[in-house]
Amino acid sequence: MKILMVFTSHDVLGSTGRKTGFWLEEGAAPYYVFSDAGVELTLASPKGGQPPIDPKSDLPENQTPAMTRFKEDPAAQKVFATTKKLSEVRSEDFDAVFYPGGHGPMWDLVDNPESIRLIESFYNSGKPVAAVCHAPAVLHRVTYQGVPIVKGKRVTGFTNGEEEEVQLTNVVPFLVEDELKRLGGLYEKKANWESFAITDGRLITGQNPASSTAGAQALVTLLTSMTVDETAA
């Protein structure tokens, strides 16, 4: 089982002058879900190398067991520090793709032609696509059979209420919840900051940082079931 994780390379939070990047929990938790399941992992980002970590994600109040494990794991840190360039990876070499969130993807992945082509290549070839928190925003220009990939699909992502709580409603290029609805997605959500992930066919989405473990577990479950189905066939 081979999974590609695609991270942001963007580290500036709009016009605020503050730093952003990927949310550490959303990278660390799925990484360990996948690696503990025996998945062969490859990490990529638009610029390659070390993707920026949102400094807010590493504050004391945001610490999680997966983050603690990551900080004590030099081998994992090396993997994160040496991501491949997005232009160097192909869907043919993997079974699925997973996009961690954080605010960074809102600027460098939502309209990235290479990312859009990559997601469409995965999905068109019958492979799963997963994204959590702000990362479902990377689907907003992705199409399948001529329509938005999320149209008619049960989806979730960072809620308007969660964006309001972090006071970035007027900073982000668009609101994930509103955009998924605009595209025809059947948007669902739980209470703010509650873990929630949805699998609809080959599309998996998670609501927020707390959903990153559930989203990753859902992808492993889906890939396992697809493998069983292929074996049975």
C-alpha cells in the first residue's frame, strides 16, 4: 500500500504578516496512522524540502500524543524535511493521495495546476483522494467527468464557525464550508473542533485538526477494502 501526502509550501498568512503553514497535528497524526499500518509513504510539496509548520499549531495548548511522538522521532523529522517537489510525483506510483490542512494550502495549493492535475489523475484512475481541515479547499477547481469532484458528494471541511473562532474569516481567500456548498457538495459538520470524517465513494474529507486521525484511518480502511475486493474479483 503506497500513499502520497501533499503538504503546503506557503508560510505567510495573507496580508497579516503572520506565519502559517501546515498544522502539525494534521501531518503527524496521519503519518503515524499510515506508517503503523505498514503503508509506504512519500511526502511532497510544491517547493519540496521542509514544509513550513504553522507556529500556532505547536503551542502548548495544541499538543497531542502524535506531535509528542513526532518530536522524539528523528527519522520522521527527516522524512518531513525532505519532501519531494510536487512536479516530481505521479499518481501512477501510488494507491491514494492525502492532503493535510493548515491555512497554508489556501494560498499555494487551491489553484495549483500541478495539484489539480494530480488529484484528477488519482480520481480518474479509480484511486482515493483524502483531505482534512482546510485541505478540502484544494478540491475547488478539481473536476470529474466535467463537473466539480465534490458535486453530489457528502463532504466536510473547516467550518465557518471554526474560521470565525480563529478570527481569520476575512483573511482567507474563501471559506471552505461556503465553497464546498457552492460547488454542489453535500456539506456536513459536527460541533466546532469535534472529530468528524466522511467517506463517500473514493472521496474522504475531515472537518478540522481533530479529524486528521479519523480521516487517515478512513483512508486505510478504504484502501484495505478495495484490495480485498480486487483479490476477490
